[in-house]
Amino acid sequence: MANEDRAARYHRLKRRALLLSSVARVLVLLLVISTGFSVLLRDISSMLAGGSFTLTIIVYVVGLSLFLEIVRLPLAFYEGVTLEQRYGLSTQSYGRWWFGQFKSGILVLVFVAVFTVLIWHLIFLMPELWWVFTAVGLIIVLIGLVQVAPVSLIPLFYDIKPLDRPLLRERLVALAQKTGAPVFGIFEWRVSNGTRKANALLVGIGRTKRILLSDTLLADHSDDEIEVILAHELAHHVHHDIWTGVILEGVFIGAGCYLGDRVLTLVVPILQLSGKADIAGFPIVVMAGITVSLLLYPTIAAVSRLHERRADRYALEMTSNTQAFISAMKRLGMQNLADERPSRLVQLLFHTHPPISARIAAAEAWDTSGASN
């Protein structure tokens, strides 16, 4: 019970930090727009860029992003370092965390700058339909990121090496072949220099599809437990959950872009912008995206919980190893400090997975009924 209370406190504090971060970003963006700071930043950016439309966008985005990063970092440090150390989950040094933030920040900044340039050119050329092409473009990029992440992005932040446990590797390859979801490599994913948490992933699309097993998982879980955990991950590919997620993300991206277009249309005369393509209106589009994400996140979470329940059942059907599933859930719950019995409201609003207690109960029910059918 003490561990459960500790886990509940940990997740409550994580949720508060997440909500505060979102609220802080929206408030800062509102201030940037309402105080005229956005227009001032646009004028300064235009002057530094020599009046170039493209360079003005880049300078503006870099300036605003750095300003927002300064606001975000204290909460990010609290969530990523202070809380993780307080609850004994972190193993990384301050320097490693800051370096990780720097690398991810550079990647995000390049991505945002490039896409903002493309989007604002679309707004300039097609002020009524820009949001449609933007949504389609972002979906294509999302699919591309899913494909290249295992070979290009994840190795930027983690050490990845082929799994050096021949018997386990053969067992997992056989399981993947049995499910009809062949993979192109099984790798050990080193996370122990940053966290004590354990995880397993099946990432990528097509020939980039590969299995990643965290070294913390390999160190603390039996081969039976690892097999049933991987069977769960394979289920997401068997049931095409990745593509379902992409479709949902596409709908939400489209909704965010459309809302941004409608609000931009309304505020152009109020804020005395030169038009929709005035980069000073950029915070409006960002706020629209954040708003849509917050409002629709419970829907994404609900779909995810359905997928997770189905994947749990599939893992049990493929391995017929209820005891390994239950012991894996208990071990993961302890290792990752899972909130085993969150309130119904918390589940509906925040959880992408069913609680550990519910997953174990479902496995026990399957063992007494489904396994015999």
C-alpha cells in the first residue's frame, strides 16, 4: 500500500507539472499577442533579415522559440529531473539531462522553423486552403518520422546495439514470425544511464521495423516475461494500431489547423496584422494546436486504452503464459512506479493504458475462461 500511495503521489505531481507547462505556454503566447510583443518581434526579425519574407519567418520563430524555452525549462527540469530523482527513478547526471535537452531542442527548432516557413508560404499563396495542405503535409511527415525514427532519431539519444543473447533472440524472432509481424533486428536499448524504468518497443515501418529491449528490462525480467511483453507490442502491429494512431493524429492536426485559420481570420483586423501571412500571427496557430490537443487528448487516450486491452489479450493468446504476464505486470508496475489504482476521472483524462490492477484482473479472468475456449 505504501508503494501504491507513493506511486499515486508521483503521478499526481507529474500531471500537475504537465498541465502547468501547457497553461504557461498558452498564457505566454496570449501575452505575446495581446501586448504587441509579437508585432515588435516581427519588425525586429524583418530588420535583421533585410526584409526577406523567408528569413523574417526563420528569425521570428527562432526568437519566439528561445523565449518559450526559457519559460518551459524550469517545469521541464522539475518533471524530468527533480521528480525522477525524488522518487528514485533517475540515474542520469545533470549534465546528461541538459545535453539531452539541448539536442532535442535543436532538432525541434529546425523542424519548427522549416515547417513554419513552408506553412507561411502556403498561407501567402492560398490563404483559404492553407490549413488543408498543411494538415496533409504534417501527416506525411509524421509517417516519415515513424519510419526513420529507429535508424536515425532514436540513436541520437540512446546507445543501441544488437541483442547479445542468442537464445532469447531466437525465441523472440520465432514469436514475431508466429504473429506474422516479421522484424529486421532485435536490439538492446541502453536507458540505464538515465532511468531505472523498463520498456520494450516494436518501432518502425517496413524494413525499419525492429525490436528494442531496454537494458533495464533485460536485467530485471525473465525470458518468459520478456516474451509476453514483446507479444503485447507485436499485437499493435498485427492490429495496425500505428496506422489507427496516424489517422487519429491526422484528424486532430486538421482540426488544429482549421481552428488556427478561423481564429487568424478573426484577429487580423483586431491585432492590426497585415494579413493571415503576417508571421506576427504565428502564436495564434500555436495556441490553436495546443487547445485542440488538450480538448481531444481524452479521446486519444480512450482509443489507446482499447488498443492496450486488445494487445494484452493477444499476448495471452499467443504465449498462453498467464503467470508470466501477471509477474511481468507486477514487476513493471514496481520498476516504473505505476499508479495501480487511479481514479476513474484520472483514467479518462490522462491514462493511455489501463491500470496495472485492471490488466492483471483481465489476465486472471482470461486464464479461467478464455484460455480454455
